[in-house]
Amino acid sequence: MAQEEQSTGSVFTDLDGTDADNQVNKWQRTFRLWRETLREHWGMLTDELSVKLSMLTVAGFMIVAIFAPYIATHQPLTRQYQGDDGILIDKWVEPSLLGADSEYLLGTTAEGFDIFSQLVYGTRAALMVGLIAAVFTAGIGTLVGLVAGYYGGKVDDALMRLVDFLYGMPLLPTVIVLVAVLGPNLWNIILALIVLQWRSTARVIRSQSLSLRERPFVKAAEVAGAGDWHIISRHLAPNVLPMTFLYGSFGIAWAILAEAGVSFIGLGDPNTVSWGTMLQASRAYSALSFGAWWWFVPPGICIGLLVISGFLIGRGYEEITNPKLQ
Amino acid sequence: MTGDDVLLEVDDLKKHFKVNQGWIASLMESFGSGGPDYVHAVDGVSFELREGETLGLAGESGCGKTTTGMSMVKLHEPTDGDIVYDDTRLSEASDAEIKQFRQNAQMIFQDPFESLNPRMTVYDTVAEPLRIHDIRNETARVQRALEFAELLPPEQYFNQYPHELSGGQRQRVAIARALVLDPDFIVADEPVSMLDVSLRAGVLSLLDRMTDEFGLSVVYISHDLSLLRHMCDRLAIMYMGKIVEKGPTERVIEDPQHPYTQSLINAVPVPDPSVGRERVELQGEVGDVIDIPTGCRFKDRCPEYIGDVCDQVMPPLEQKVSFEQEVACHLYESAEGYDPYEELDGSPAATETGQGTESTPADD
Amino acid sequence: MSQLEVEDLEVYYETEDGPAQAVDGVSFELEEGENVGIVGESGCGKTTLAKAIIGILPDAGYVNNGSINFQGDDLTELPEPQRRRLKWEEISMIAQSAMNSLDPVYTIREQIVEAIETHRPGTGRVESDEIVTEMFELVGLDPERADDYPHQFSGGMRQRAMIAMALALEPSLMLADEPTTALDVIMQDQILKRISSIQEEINSSMLVITHDVSVVAETCDRVIVMYAGKVAEEGPVEEIFDQPYHPYTIGLKRAFPNIRKSNQDLLSISGYPPELIDPPQGCRFAERCPMATDRCREEEPEAHLKNGLRSYCHYADEIDTELRPYADDPGTWNQTAAATDGGAEE
């Protein structure tokens, strides 16, 4: 093997026999690798003003979501009643923000729910859908893409045929069908989204993985004896990470839009309030013709803000994935 | 200086790549509309690598030298033929034996900018092979490897990323990575061609030191014959997937016998304006490596073409009577008793052509 | 009057950290029919110089000072339309990689004809076709294949098609930027031979830009050695190779292996070229020169005329007398390599 029979010895002969010194833990170093990568991304991302603002927006929404019970003035799905005797439902009340004499910041809905509280609690649904769907679609897509790109051949063919199949199905209609079948529940909506959305991430990560695989440093790892998983996790994954995050960010936006769409047509979760259900309700009760714009405009704005933020953060990642920079 | 022990033997290595067709064409072909096309990148290459020697694989682009080098470190699985290491045929080796082999066979690549994972520090890059093989003493070995590669002080480089280093430094890190496992041999694929000229000698001297001081064998792949003359003990010239001439460097360069080698050497420019050079007029281009012609592959361009025997009988690489190096050419008399003219009037089976071609040679 | 006179040319690039002085005070002359090679390593400014002469500097590049006089006109002062006219008709360029210069969706003929039409509008189709045929024959390509697409040509053939395109308007000055770097040895030999014979036939002058000293040795009459944006040495090719008067040239020469010689001691110059944004005060090469003195580090050297050569080294005279054997010895250089850091921080 390496040095035993060599009469000339080797560069390392005097080292063997000495104690193994500070062997840094394998996991520690892998963790550190990822941490450094993320830190570098962070720096580049936050360079861009639009990304900074977007991140603040998202952070703002997250705070609202976490502290919803403290921020909301009432319970979102509890009917509000007029006066102390509590008989008449406080419907169609005008918002106090606009100067009306009411205790509801944004007024109430046709069913007597406080709009402001609905808005606040709606943040939770939006973020839940957005983040969970994004994490899973980016995660599954990346995993599939890495495996397909790395192994190539039949594995790649099989996985990509699956992706092709999924591509054949239009997003919203399929989500609607799935939700209709599984039941109108926030989790089912999230599930339906995940089942379809990972396809685009998979495609893109696969092509990156294919080209990365041919680069000399991957071949060097192969020559050194690295196993498949080692190469995928330590060489391919960190280098496709920017793309993963990019698709993750876009995924947030798409997920929120999809949920809003599904809820809007009435397949939303009746037990949870979301901005989509608010829009649906406002349409059902013809808020527009009654001029109660304070019912549907705020949720619309919130959806818009969050979606745009998602996209802008994704765009920030485009800078990072720009090959010119590497 | 060089022992005569054979470290590794390449035995009739063949590597054919299927030309990408798409699945419809593949389907159609299973209905018999002709065989698939193969690029015969390496088509029957044999040589020995001895302990402590630097062997050059030379040739122009597409001749198969890089594919041969990569096959030697098992980055490619041979289509046919084998690599024999330590008396073991690698195609029959167990997984454990292959892993052991990988500790002893390393490679350096051409592009210093692509050789290192941009997300890994220098320390991690050089330490990785040690971790894969669970070798103790990691930090000390990494340090020593970096020292040997003249990246001093090593500690300064531990936490640097590739993009902070220059091309020359990156290549040195790649060398340190290749050396850290203390391999028996290294395949170096154009290791300095992308470096500035003034830096090349420094990097090459590292390889020299490894060979001289520690008995490392190096397979040096390049198209730059001037460099190969400077670095290598023995030289093999490749053309269209086969070796056409092989022997001690001095002999091959000073006294080339194969017409292709002669043209190649004549074509090399010399950094000396006072030296007149007989310009070579080699017509045509390198032949098609998919549809291999019968007989000698160089026949269409050879200025010394002698007739049917060149056209139909493929010359084997063998020892010839009048000189030291082995040559694959019908011009010279074989020292091994082989007579190509016998095959000329004989059966089609006598000629070897690459597999996958449809025509049966010598059938006219 | 020489055909091309570059005087004190300064070409800078705008960068985030300030202007990068890619070419910093370069002067030379080119006579009609002459073949001059510009040699240097990465970052020496040779490509920038070429681009400035042709007029294809990127947006961030600009001429800070100096002049480029071509047949009497100062190119730096010339307005755009006239500049464009000069391109291709008078000065044309053979780029490094033909692959990237030929448009894959047009045939070779179409591309050449387009070049002709752009610069000489009104040239009839018949005449243009004649020029194409003539050019193809000149570069050794079969004129029947003029209607092929670039991808149908091999690498060597594409390079020749590029040359044909560059010559179509019979320019008086040709710039060849690393014309053979991407080619195999045998193809390189053929192309070099072609270029030389073409040059003789149409009597144009040529500027060859390369890092390969052997190419220059074989094809050029004169050589300009550049380092870090400045000229290190300049002179007739035989003299420069025989007895150079600048340490960098001496070192560079010994860094190239010669296939005709055995047992060479190759030389390696330690360190890296200086930053172009904040170049050092004195001689640019002082950092890496084994014979540098304090004077070298502080004072920029002027031109010293020796033996028909122009050398920008304070000690050009001393090289003649005492220093040459010392400079010629690879040991001198490798000593510096061992002493200094194997790789300086970038």
C-alpha cells in the first residue's frame, strides 16, 4: 500500500505513529460548510435594497402571524354583536380608520366578523401555506434533481418522465380537483400544492446537477474514492443551494397565490380564515356593489405584498446564481 | 533511479462511447435498423507504468489520451481490456480492493479554476481524501501536503476559498490533494497548460520532486511535446485511439520512426529564431473515430503510404528490428516475427478492426 | 513615416476600486510589411493594446492618454464613423477563438459577404463572391465549401475561415490575437505558415499577440515584450532571443522548453504580476526580479538602447558586462522562489 515497502519512504513517514490530533468532527465541518455558504448568500442578498425591503416585509408579516392573538382586536370567526344586550349582529360596520364611529378598525363583514382580526389571523394561513409549501417543493425538487442528475441513465429517465407527467397537469385546476377530493382543508391545500410544484425545481436542479457532475472537482472526489452520497451531499448540494433557495422563494409566492385562488372559488378551509377566504366572502356578499372596499382591498394588498416580496427575494438569488460571479 | 518494477499495466484497453441517440432511435435499432454508433475514443491501448517513472501520453485533441488517463484512475469503466494493478485485474476486483486502489491512484486536472469545489476551504479540499479513507492524523498530513506544494505557511491557506487564490496556487492545492493519500501514481492531465508560462516550471518541479525523492510514478498527458521531452522518461504517442509509437523519450523525439510522430515533432515551434524548421505539409484532418477505417488509421495522411498492406492490415504496436522504441507501422520489419503481408491475402478474420463497424475488411 | 505609431499610450479600465491601468505608457512603431509580435503573460496588457488599436475596447475601457497614429491619422481622436470604416478595410483582426466569432446560423459565404457589404457598400454580389473564392484559396480551403455552416467545419478550418474573413478587404494591418492557441500542433503549424505566406502575398503588416514565445520566434521580425502594462523590451527577433537585455525577457526565454534540447533546466519566476489598480512606484518587475535594487523599486526605468534593442531596465548596461551569467542561471531565479512565499496573496 502507501508507504510500507517503499525504501525511499514517503512525504508522510514521520507523521505516522504520532497521535491523531484535533480531528475536527465530520459533521461539524459539513455543518460549517453549509453555514458559510448561507452566510455568503446572506451578504450578497442584503446588498440589494429591494431584497432588504422584501425581507423586512416578510419579517413583519411573520411577527404579525406569531403575535396574532395580541394584535388582533377580536376573534376572527366570532360574530360581533351590537351593544351590551348582544342581539343584533354588527354587520357591515364601517371602519373606524376611516372616521366612522365604531370599535372595529377595518369594520366588519356581512356576517359580523371583524375584518381587521381576520386580516391579522389570515397572515398565519398565508405564511403557513407559503413557507411549508416552499420548503417542501424546494426540498423534494432539489433531492430528486440531484439524484436524477447525478445518476443519469435509467434513474434520470424514470424521474424525468414523472416530472414530465406532472408538468402535463395545470397547477390550479389540479389543486382544485385534489382539494375537492380530499376535502377543503388548509393541509390538503398545502399537500396538493407540494405534490405538483416540486416539478420545476426538480428540472432545474437536475440540469445543474448534470453539469456539476462533470466538473473536475467532482471527478477528483470520485478518484479519491468518495461514495455517491458523499459527492451528492458535499459537492453537488452546496453548489445548487442558491438555485434551491431561488425556487423556494418563488415557491412561497406561488403557493400563496394558489391558496388564495383555491379559497376564492370556495374550496378554502371553512374553519380557518385566510386572505383568500376573505376575498371569497366579500365576493359572495357583493361587497363591491356595496362599496365596502375596506373588506377586500386589505387582503388583496396583503397578498400582493407578500407575493411580491417572495418574488423579489427570489430575484435577489438570481444575482447569486449568476455564473459570472463564480 | 527508476526501478524496473511494473506498477500498473494497461492491457488492451478499449473505451467506446455510444453516440447519443435518443430513445426513439434506440427503439428502432432494436428492430434491426443497424447498430448504434460508437466513438472509439480508446481502441486497444497497452503499456506499462513502472515505479518511479514519468510516462508521457502525447497526441492531439481527440486521440484518446485523456480518456486513457481517466480510465487508469477508474473514472471510466473499460469497454474492453483491463487495468492490472498489484497483480489484480481491476475489472475483477472487489469493492474493497477498488477502494484500496483509489488510495494509490490519483489525478490532477487541467483547469485550476474547476479543480476545486468553490464551496470548500483549502483545508477541507485537501483533507477530504483522508476522511474518505478514514486516515488518522488529518491535520498534520494536510499541513505536510501543503508544505510540499510550496504553499507556505500552510496554516495561512487552511481557511481560504478557491476564489481567493490565483491559478497557480489553486493548482498547487490540487496537487496537495492528490498527494495527501501518498499514492503510488498520479495521472496529470495537462496540469500546467492553463498557467502562465513563468509559473509552469515551478509546478512541474513539484512533480519532479515527488518522483525523484519519493518514487512516485506520473502519467503526464499533454499535447505539448516540448514539455513532455523535458518531463518524461518514456513517451507514448497516440493517434485516433491507439498508440503509434512508444519508447524512451530521447529516442522517440530525436529519432522518431512513425510518420505521424515525425510530422508531429516537425510541427512543434521552437523558441529560437535561428533554427530553421522543415515545415510539415500534412494533408487532411484526423479521421472519423466513429466509423473506423480498415487497416492503418493514419493511411489517408501518411506521406509514406506503401499500398494495400496499409489499407487493409492494422499495424500492431510492436518491437521492431532496427531501433529501440516500439512502433505501429508496416514500414519496419517486426522483431517479433509478425508479417502483415500474410494477412493481406488471407481471411477477413485476420484483421482486427474496432467492434461495431459493419463492413468486413479485406473482403474485396 | 511608419504605418503604425503608438506613442505613450495609456488605456485604463473603470473598476469599482478605481481605474485599472492595463496599458500604461506604451510606445512602438510598425513599418509597412513588418511583422511584429507582442509577447507577455496574462495581465500584461497585450490584448487591451490590440483592442485599443482596432477600436473594440469594452465600455469600461478608455484611452486615458497618448496616441495611436495609423497612416497619419490619430485613431484616438477619430470620430466613430471613420473609425468604423478603418475597421476591416484597413485594420482587421483574427480573433483567438474562431468558434466564438462565427455566427452559427449563417453560412461562411454569407458572413464574409456581409463584412464586405458593410464596409464597401455597393460591391456587387458577383464581385463579393469572387473575393470569397479568392480568400478561400488563399487560406487553403476548398471554395466549394463556402456555403457550409461553421459547425460543418473542423476547428482548424474554422480558424482559416476567420482568416479569410479578416482578409476579405485586403487590410494593410492585421492583428492576430493568439491565433493558434486553441489549435493542435499540426494545425497550428499550417496556420502559421499560411499567415506568413498571405502576409507576403498581400503585403500587409501584422501584429501578432501571443504568450507563446516560440510562435513569435518563428513568424515575427520584431518583438515587443510587455509586462504589467508596460514595455519591458523591444527589438529585432534574433537579437532579443540571442541576447536580451531585460531580466524578464531573460527569465521568460528560459521558461519555455525547447523540443530540440535535452536536459534543460527550466526557469520559474516566483510571485505574480502587480495590481493594475495601484501599480508599484518603480519598475513593475522589481518585485519578482532576483537582481532588483532599491533604485528599481523606487524609480521607473527609462529606455536604454543596446545593440538595436530597447530595454527598460536600469541595469541594461550591467547585464551586458557582469549580470548576464547570473541572470541566465535558473538557480538565481529558483532561489528567489524558495525564499519568498510560494504564492503571494492576491
